[in-house]
Amino acid sequence: MLGSLQCPYYVQRALATLLALKARRPVKIIYDRKEEMAATTKRHPAIVRHRTGVAKDGRLVAQDIEVILDAGAYVTLSLVVLSRACIHAAGPYRCENVRIRGRAMFTNTVPNGAFRGFGAPQTQFAGEVHMERIAEALGADPVRLRQKNALRPGDTTATGQRMHKDCAALNVLRAAVKRSGFRKKRKQWAGSGRGIGLALFYHGAGFTGSGEVMLASKAALELTGRGARILTGTTEMGQGQRTTHAQIVAEALGWPYEAIEVAEVDTARVPDSGPTVASRTCMIVGGILRDCAKELKAKLGRLTPREYLKRHGPLVVTRAYEHPPDIVWNDATYRGDAYGTFGWGCEVAELELDPDTCEARLTKFTAAVEIGRAIHPVIAAGQVEGGVAQGIGYALLEEVVLREGRMANASMTNYLIPTTADAPPIDTVLLGRPYRHGPFGAKGVGELPLDGAAPAIVNALRHAGVDIRRVPATPERILEALCASR
């Protein structure tokens, strides 16, 4: 057992491995809270600059975007985070002329790495706050500006990816605006100290480009006397993947849900299903399991599981990821289908600004998301609510304070995260345009809802009279912005 090691987490993993080899015993690394916060990777801080050419009628005609990420002292995953950040930087909008330049910079801080959203929250925050400023400069309605430029089926992204029938930017925008009463409240609340703001966004599901091909993920089904057992290397971390995977398999086999069990993740027993990241677990691994179930069903024929085992003995069906031939990506040119599909979202934040403390208090949040077919709607809604709550922290509370490259507020007393007192009522709307290659039409949902929360909140602050250009929008920054505007 290792403790109190003041070195990067991946060095500790190497040390644990060496100790396990020498001792021939399992070795576990245990962090206390302070060590965990001080030593592990953080979300990449980012500077994002936009220059946008807009026609008189509001059409985007040119976008020039610069993305700079703080990588910290070691590279870790900065290059792939930068990749996703840049691909999402132009937002869910059509524009014929786009230039996006990205750099990850070496600094003297704790290394930065993977975090929910993987670069997309940083760049889409900048893009959506910028869209609000474009609307103001044109004297245009922010909803109509987004409607005019939103991607539609047949349009292409900055990488040349063509949108299919499941492109739902307009659908989520209209649903969120209608459900929240956005236009009426925006007009009524002008100059009142209350604000309402929205953000339109999307998130690529699965690994970028040829990532899924290189992973070559596998999954398996093992026949049991009462049904089937799922064998995957994916991690249940509270997102409900055990439930959704069992639902997918049960549906494909035509068996009751109770006939499906999920094996514990033991690498000596289960196949490598790839990492549990990138909003891929339901869509990619669930799709492999669906194929396993189809093969298992064909092998059984008319026999029951018990009859098959008695006659033929054990049966395990293993399948690997099969890349759809109509999804094409070129790693050399960075052109083509960056993702198999996108999830789509529009979120509306409503808040009140305390004139004495300069605190922004959220009163309501509306989240309209399109995730293909929701395999388990309650679980999907929970993912949306969790993403919104995390986005509230990103927008208003959570800030890593660094001194001489080290985290100075590595405790829960001075690194603030949202509690139930900070979370407003969240109205979640699930829309579905099935993805042609997803299991029963499912897409990824885990990261999507985080992308829009911060820009929606900052745009609501702008409607309330506060010009915020950096998050979190703490009371100190709000006071500073108010003083600068007077």
C-alpha cells in the first residue's frame, strides 16, 4: 500500500507495478483527498480567440479561431484533447470559410488531462458566448441568429463531415426555447437584475477519427442456464451502463431483462472493450453486444439455453468492433467524418443577480438534448442533470488556484463544488433521432450536457448586465465586471 507520494499519478502507477512484480502480491495506491486533488490531472485551462465575418442578414461567412491549451508539465493526453477542442470550436453552425488553429503549451503546473467533455466545453463556451456578442452587434434576436446558421442535414462541418438525418440542432433549439418561455422572459426581464441565456451545442460520440478502429474493442456473451452473461471491460461508475447493456442484449435476444446478468470486470476473464470514456460505452460497446446477441440467438436456434448447454456444452460468443464503411476519416489531412455521429443540445439558464453580494443564483435550468434512442430514459435524464450540475460548478464556483505550479486550494473547504442548494430545478427534454449505426438508434450522452451549461449561464449574466469573459464567474469577477461597465 502506497501513500503520501508527491509525484505524478502515472509515476505512482509505475511504482505500484514494480512493487507488485517484486512482491508478487497486489499493490494498491490510496490517495487522501488532498493528495488526489493536488497530484491528479485537471481540465485544460484554455484561451480561445474568435474573429468572425458575418453578412448583414446574419449568415456566418468566415470563422478564424485560435485555441491555446495549458498542457502542464507533461504531455499526457493534451494532443487528443486539443484535437477534440478544435473540431468542436466552430460550434454546431455551417460556415464556408473556417480556420481553426490549436496549440498545447508546456507550463510549470500539474499536468492537465482527460476530463468530462475532453476539450469541447472550453471551445464551445467561447463560441456560444461569442455568438451572443454577434447578435448584439447586429441587433439580432439570438435565437433567430442561431436558427439561421445551425447545421442541417446535408450541411458539412469544418472537417468536411456531412450531416445525416439525425442532425438535430434546430430541433433542440426550438424545444428549449419553447419549453423555457425564452423570448417572453428575455423581453420582460430586461434591466431587472434577472437574466436568461441559452447555448446551442453538439458533441461527437465515440473516439475521434480512426480511434475506434485502432482500439479494436471486443465484447462477449456467455450462455448460462437461465440466459446470458455479459462480458465486457467497461467500468460501471454510476452512469448505468450495466443496466443499459443488459437492456440491449435482452432486446436483441428477445428475452426478459431478468435473464441477463453482467459479469464483474476481471481482466483475466473479460475481453478488452476499450476505455470507459468519450460517450462511447452505450453506443460502441452496446453495439458490439447487440451483434454478439444476434450471433448467440442464431447459434441457439430453437433450443433453450439449458437445452443447448446440455447438448453442446459451454458457449461464449465474442465480437469485435466493426467500423461502418460509410464513416471515412483521413488522419493525414484531418478531413472527413470526425465522429460516427453527434449528440445535440440546447440549454437555457435563468438566474437572479444579488446586488449586494454579486452572487448569481440560478432559478431554473432547461436542457433539451437529442441522443438518438434513449435506451433507459430515466438513466439518460440523470446523465443530463449530472452534466448540468457539473457545468454549474464550471461556470460559477470551481477554480483551481495555482501557486508556483502547485494547487493551493486542494481541499473541499476552499475548492467549491455545487451542492443541492446551488442546483435549480432542471427541466430535461429528451429528443430522439436514431443513429443508423447505434444499438437500436442510441448515441452517446455522458459528456454532451456539460458543454452548454457554462455558456448558457454566462449569457444569462450578460442579459442581466454583466460582461463575463472568464469562468468561473465568481462574485469577485462579477463585481469587477460591473465596476468596469460603469
